[in-house]
Amino acid sequence: MRLLYKRLDNIFFRVYLGVFTALIVILLLGSLLINFANQVRQEAHHEQLLQGLFASLAADYQQSQLEPSDWLKKTQAGLDLNLAFSPFEADAFSKRQLKRLDEKRPLIEATDIPGQLRVFYPTHQQGLLFQATLQRLHEQQAQASAQLLGSQLQSVPLGERSARLEQLSNGFAYPLHLTSDLPEGLNPLRQERLARGEPILLYQEQPSSLTSYVALGGNQWLKLGPVDLFNPYPLPLLGGILLTSLLVLGVSIWWFLHGLGNRLRSLERVSSQLAAGNLKARVTEQKKDFIGKLASAFNHMAEQIQRLLRTQQEMIHAVSHELRTPVARIRFGLQMIEDLSEDQAPHQQLVRQVQGIDKDIDELDTLIDEILTYARLGQEKLQLQFVEQEVIGLLDDVVSGFQRVNPNMELELKVNNPGNFSTEADLEGRYFQRAIQNLVGNAVRYARSNILITCHLEADNLRVDVEDDGPGIPEEDWQRVFMPFSRLDDSRTRSSGGYGLGLSIVQRIIYWHRGSALVDRSPSLKGARFCLIFPKQQADDLPPLDLPPQ
């Protein structure tokens, strides 16, 4: 039982079981369709077979001068046909049957007796139908048609029979011919019946058909047929074709699923290796189908995980490295205070050491704030509180603050298209100013004397450029500059007070504003230029963002 549950839990076993069930259902449906098709074909065959006979009966009755009962008695005696008149009752028929009768088509029903059929056909009299019961459809139809047509042609002169036969043949689904030659090999009994004016029936096996003859006089006979007998689709043959088709289909599906299973098992093995800690495990991408796309997505996910873990490790090492320096200085300062206290050093020296320790603690506090801000902005689906604000005012506050503490620097704020477009945008003001402060602070550290902050106003978007006249950033480092704890010149960055997180924080802030942060060379100042591009409006119906770039 446990083995059965284990197999049922196998997705491919369930797929095979589902395919097998589908094949069985297809087989049953195919059998039902074959049976239904045979019924429809048989009904159409019967209708075509009886159309000419009953149309001729209706025409003969309409032209007859006899009373209905006398005509019926005469016709039954001559045709050996169980024929009767039936009153027309619309409630006894369905809409489909009424439509058949309106179109003067024979209405055929099966009775409770196997092989017996009941036929209705409209007459020219309103409310009156022909009703006939047939036990041997082909034989009775052939004999009755031969007798009826023969009796109508016998009184016609020999030279006019062809034209008359052409008129009478309307409605018959099989050929009618006048012939002067009988088929060879007729036995004496059939010849005797022909001589008495009775029709004879000849069967042919290949193909299955029935031909009838009746004598007209003047060494001429009427030939009816051959009438093709109804041949239903043979169930064994069709069943064999269906089973063969299902077998081919089943083998094809098995071959497809077998290959699919091997590829998915390979994906499962690699995922197990990845879960066990082998981050270099990858799936071999063989084809460009959906499994190939799944393998490509899996490999991309593995690369992302490997990159995230590597980034995390680098971040841990970088934080440890950054914390080690101020902590060491604090320890050294405390040791100096202890030594000075023992030597009874002047108060000013003690104050200087305490101030140095305080500065180191501020440095630690700043680093912790940077790390916490970077981590907060890396949360999944972070929700910022956007408020429509005046962008120029926020930029002017940042520029004014840096100008006051850097009087030797020339900081210029420039606005493009101020009269054409609105200067308001949906922003998280605190984070937006933090991004601008990081960019301007970065420019202050490396600029020689000039810094240009430009706000480009557009109808739907906003762009802020921060340029400086410093040495700039090499093009090969434009992507790496946004990496956390990334320093292009470690010694120079440390001396200028940076931790390598400022630009990473800028990139994440702009990401949550549904924008982009770019870097290139300033066309006017020839130094670095950082561009922030984001939409003015943050619609509420937009889908939430996922994780920001790492």
C-alpha cells in the first residue's frame, strides 16, 4: 500500500494514468460516435430508398378516380404492401418530424418488433397520411416499386415509354432503365415469374446491391437498380483503426513524457544540490522549449542566490572592516586617557582625547545609520508615503545647506522649462532629499570648485542631474559604482569620509520612486554626472514593486 501511495505521488505516474484514462474515454466516445454515425447514415439511406416509391404512390392516388378505400384495396393487392391511411395529428409528431412531412419526405420510425419499420408520408388530402409497415425493407421496397412502375408503363405505347419513365423516375435515388436483355443464368422459376408479370429480385455480393426486373410486354423489361444495400461501418475494422491510432498516440505521449521526465529529474537533482549548499550547480539547457526556459530561469535564480550570498558576505566583511578602525581608535584613546591620568597630564590633553573618542563614536553612529538605511530600503515590497511636493524647494534646501558649510565651492541650482511644466511631483520628501544629499555630498568630496544641480521638468517625468568638475568616473566602473561598499579608490574614499553605501542608497531610493539612477561624464564640467529620472505621479493602482536591485 505504501508503494502504491509513493507511485501515486509521482507526477509522471499520475500523468500516465490520466493519459490512459483519456485514451479509454476516447475509445468509448469513438464507439458511440461510430454507432451514431451508422444510425444517421442508415436513416438517410432508408429515406432515399423510400422517397421514390411513396412519391409515386402519392401521385398515383392523386390521379386516381377511385374512392380512397377502393384505391387502397387495389394497391395493396397489386403491390403486396401493408399500406393504410392514417389521420394527421400534429401533437403526435415532434417539430423535426413535422418539418420532414412538410417537405414531403418519408418519416421512418422503428417499432417494437426488431427489424420492422413504420413509414409515414403525406398525401394530397389535408389531414391524411400514408402509413406503411415494412418488415423486409429492401425486398418490399424493390417489389412494390417494380410492380407500381411496371403497371404504369404497361399501358404506355412502346415508343413513349422512355419519356414516361423519365417522368416517373423523379425522386428515385437509384437508376431506372428499359432493357430488352435479361441477365444470363436466370433459373426457370424466375423466368416463369417474369412471364406471369411478377417482379424478380437479383442480389449481388460485391458490392452489396439489389436489382429488380419486371416485364412490360413487347419483349421489354424494366430494370430497377442496382440499389446499394446499407453497409454500416464495421465495428471491428473501425475499432482496430481506433486502437492503432490510440496505440500510436500513447507511444508518442510516453516518448514525450519520458524525455520530459528525464529533464525534470535533472532539474530536481540540481535543485537538491543547490539546497545542500552547492551554489555552483547548474542545469544543462538543451532546448529552447518550456523546460529549457524553466532551466534557464532556474539557473538565473541560482546565479541570483549566489550573487546575493556573495554580496552579503562582502557586506559583512566590509562592515567588519569599517567598524574595526573607529573601535581601535576608541580603544587607543581610552588607553591614552588612562596613561595621561596616571601621569597627571594637563586637562587640555584629556579633553582632546575625549573629543577624539566622541568623533569616533559619531563616525560609528553615521556608519550604523547608513547600514540601517540601506537595509530598510532593501525590504521586499516597501511602501513609501508619497505626497505631492514642490521639487525646487526641496532641492534648494539641500543646495543651501551644502553651500553654507562649503563656502569655497560654487554650487549652482538650475531649472529647465520652469514656465512650461509643473514643478510638483509625488515624492517621499525625506528619502528624496537623502538621495540628493548623497549625490551632492559625493560631488563636494571630489569636485575642484564647481558643482551644478539641474532639474529638468517634463510633462510626466522629472530628471535631476548632479555634475562636478572633478576627475570623474571611468566608464568601466559606471555599473560598479552603485554596488554597496564599492570604492574606486579605497584610500581616497576613506580619507574623504565615505563608506561606499551612499550611491547604493540613492539607487534604492529612486527604485522605490519607480525611476532609475544613471552615471556618465558631465558634458560641461567634464567630471562625473549622476542622473535621477522618475515619474511625477505615483498612481495607486500600479502593482507593488518587488526587491530592489542588489
